[in-house]
Amino acid sequence: MSDSLAAMPAMPAIASPSPSPDVPASLQSFLSFDFGARRTGVAAGNRVLGTATPLRTIVAEAKDDRLAQAEARVREWQPDGLVVGVPFHPDGAPHENTARARKFGRQLAERCRLPIFEVDERYSTTEALAGGARDADAAAACIILEQFLRSLK
């Protein structure tokens, strides 16, 4: 772990999905993850521009490999916070991947010692595909992050 990551607070804050998360103004840059069992989309963005840029999708089936690659992105981009898309059924009910995405977020936050924010990501991949995305996972991560950035006060 780099010195900058080691100097961060030990206990990450975990926020539940909400239309207007309480995010301190000091948090300006974010990495977003569209969790998947085989592919996890990644995007970077910031509060000033309110936009996100797709990054290379993480391709890994093993949990440890996926977390290691995500942690490497955090070291590379050094964001102030992390955003994880959490999937739900259309009626809002959680399902198997809801718990998996939340666990991924908690584990990444603990490894990187950064605050993490969850975003309801229903339909993000569908929206990315409808928009003609070549990499639907990275595009979905952009959609998730831009939704989060729009919700900030």
C-alpha cells in the first residue's frame, strides 16, 4: 500500500443509497465501480465537472484478483472517495448480487481506507447498451458516477 493510502483514516464511511447523499465538500474526486462477478466497470470523475470518464474494465473471476485490481486503480487515480453501484430488482427488492456488490464495496473501502457511497444502479447497463457503448461495464460505471455527482448538494 502506498504511503498516501496508509495515511488515510482507518474506518471508511459507508452511505446507503439515497437521492441526496451527505458527502463532505472536501471530497472532490471519485472512482466508481459497476460490480460484476466476471467484469467490473470502472470510471473516474469529479465534483467540479460533474462528469465521469470510463476506465479499463476489470476482468477477474477470483474475488482477490478483482479487489487487487480495484485497489491498484485507487492507488493510480488517488480519489477522495469511492462509489459502488448496487443492483436491485425493478421493484426495489434486493437480490443475490445486491449483497455481493455491497460486500465488494465494503472490502475495497477497508483496503483503501476511503469513504464509500452506494448508488442504486438499476438499468445502468441497459442504458449503457442503449447508448451504443462498446464497453457496457465501463459505460455503466460512468452512468453510476454521474448519477451520484448530480445528487450532491
